[in-house]
Amino acid sequence: MSDSGEFQGLESTLAKLVEAMSRRVPYACALAIRREGMRATVSSTQSTLAPEPPVTGVVFTAFNGESLFESSVNDLGAGALEAASTALAEWTAARLVPGGAPFGAGPALTRSWELPVEKDPRGWSARRRLEHAAALQERLAKSGDKVVNATASVGDLTTDELFVAPGRRLRQRLTRVEEVMQVVVSDGGRTQMLWDGICRGGGYEHLGWCAPRAAALCEDAARLLTAKRLEPGFTTVVTDPAWSGMLAHEAFGHGTETDMYLKDRAKGREYTGKPVASPITNLDDDPTYPGQAATFFFDHEGALARRNPIIEAGVLTRGMTDAYSAHWLGLERSANGRRESWERKAYARMTNTFFRPGSSPPQDILASVEDGYYLRYPSNGMEDPQGWGIQCEGLWAERIRDGRRTGEVCSPVIMTGFVPDILGSISMVGDDLEISGLGYCGKGHKEIVKNTMGGPHLKFRARLA
């Protein structure tokens, strides 16, 4: 696990403190988190090397039979940890609610996991990181005559987590790396920015994804300089995997996070067990998916990771739970209880969320469109969980006529609609699958966690503007 001896020695200390708390309250647990990483960035004007903001701390949780109470501390000394846990146990014990249903993290288990890493980022020198970013930046800068600024970055983050509850001691080390390129082009009057990249679970063995795609990125950015706005209306669309991923994220993000069910702020609760999409549509939230940036072995409340099917054959089967909402709603736990950091509470949050592949080759999907648009380069989106309306925005809508891409590009593009209407119109699902790891997700305006989104090519009907 962590190279820090102080962090390494926490397990026995936290086990004793949680045991002492459990003698006073119905349930108690502790989570320790330590993160470290580095990012090298090279642009046309400067180079920077910066550590990721260091994160080290412990959060204690206690249950009084009705509610959860927490206390967090970033002092890992035995005295500070004991003071925090004792004070929390006293506070919670003074507010016990008798007769509550049992609450816990699961059966007894002691285990340690680590994501596979072939090239450990911590073995790379600062110079090596900068040299890799500089080589990518140079390649990007020379990939088009309209490029006025090119930026490349490579970053890594290693997270050690320790969860302790009665009979349960879980450890995991999660390493992820990111390679990103961004280009700014100009024709002397109009300026356009475009970006691409990957974020993967694992080490620097994943680097090298961007370089072969640099020229295409610059070419696409240059085409956007002459793009027009499209005529608003209801039309047939084909989405590439990145845009399909944004649709998956916005359609089944906060709307199926079950802590929102408790507040009556998610339409998904009303549709559980009912059709919400066409019968050829399937969607997963899967923290076990290999090699992804939001892959882990247990969540921040000690639930072991497993695939969580959200849509099966068009039917909304279940939501994403944290421990508290699952407890009060009587739902089976999924491993979606996640924290931004040791200073933040756990919420039901997405992990790797994506549409599963279907049976149609992407070229057949495009060939089936008489008149419509091919959507690429998603930029951002938003969702109204209570009304289940979504808005997805992007930079590329290319006209399709008689089954062929015409090269006529409109930008920007906005897609809006009611989730069951959009997903109910899905008529073809690609046999491909790509997952983008560059995204993060907030709960409202804060509580940022890493997640991924993706899918195959999709064909459906939607309103574009």
C-alpha cells in the first residue's frame, strides 16, 4: 500500500478505535484516504510541473439507529484519531434511537487489492514527464498551419484507501494516468479550440494514445472555423461513443442516484421496473470494468464493487445506492457510495457508466440515415433529475444525407428532450464500445468525483438546436 509508514500503521489503530466505538453505538466504521500525483503540462508558451493537491485524512462514521454522524481529521497521530472517534461515539450514543433496523458494511472480510500497473508513474522523473508532454505538444503544434497554440499534459494520481468496520478490513491502491492534448486554431478572424485525450486506470503504459490522433484533431478544429449553426428541429441523429457516453451520464446520472429518491427529487424512482428505453437498449454502471479511471474494488462505505445493470432490454431495473439510502429504501446495496475526499460525506455516485454494445456495425448505422446529423466532440451536459429532462452540448454536428457524411459541419450543437422519449427512440445500437475517462461529476456545484462514460454508436431521434 502507501509508502508512508504512518499511513501503513493505521489499520490496527483504526480497528481498535472502531471496536471501541461499536461498543457504544449500533454501527461504526472508519475510512482513511491518501492521494499523491504529478502533472506535467507543456504549451506553446510555457512548461509547468505541479503536484496534485495532497490529500490525507480519516473520516469516522457512527450510526444511532436512525441517522449517520461523522467526524474527520487530517492528523494521523494516535491521540488525534482517538479524540475524534471518542467524541463522535459520545455524541452519537447520546442520541440513540432504539428499535432501528440493523446497519452494516457487510460480512467479515480482510483483503487487499491493487490495480495492475506496468509502468509505475512514481518511477518517472520530472524530466521524463516533461519530455513526454513536450514531444506530444511539438507534434500537435506542427499538425496544422492554422494552429496558434498547442498544449499537451500528462498526469497521474495514486490513491491508497483503507476501510475498517467490525470484522471488515479492506485496502486498495488505485493508480490512474491521463494524457490530454488541446489545440487552438485561427483563420485570422475566427478562433476555435478542440481537445481530446484519455484517462485510464493503470500506469504510464497507457501513454501514446494521443500522438497518432494529433493531426486529425487539428484538421477537425480547422473545419470548425467555417461551421455554421444548424437549423433547429426534431431530427435523426447518430452519436459517436463519446457523445453516447454523455447521454448515458446525463440520462442516468443523478436521476437514478438513490439518495435523490429519499428527497423525492428523482423521476427514476417512478420508472423502476418500467420501460424507459427501446428494447435493444442496455446500460451499466460498473466499477469493476477493467482498466478504467473510475474502476475500484470497494466503495467508500465498504461495499464490494460489482456490475450494476441500470437498464436491461429497455427496462429500468435499479438505481445506484449509497449505504444510507439503501438502508431506508430497502434496496440491495450497489458500490456507489463515494466521497470527494475524507472531508466530504458519501453520496450515491456514478462510476463507469455506459451503454452496452449492440449488433449493428457503425457504418451500417450511418448508411441507414436518409437525413440527419452525426454528433461528435461532446462538451458538457446537464440534467433535471426531478423532471428527467436533459440538455447535452457539443461542438460537432455533421450532416448525413442518403447514408453518407457530407462534410457539412455545424457548431455548436445542443440536444434537449425528455429521457424516456429520447431513449425510447433508439433504433440501432452499434457493436463497438469506447469509454472516455476524462470526465468528472459534481453533485450540484460541488462534491467532485472521478467517473467515466461511454458506449457504442447510437441512432435515435432528438431535438437539436
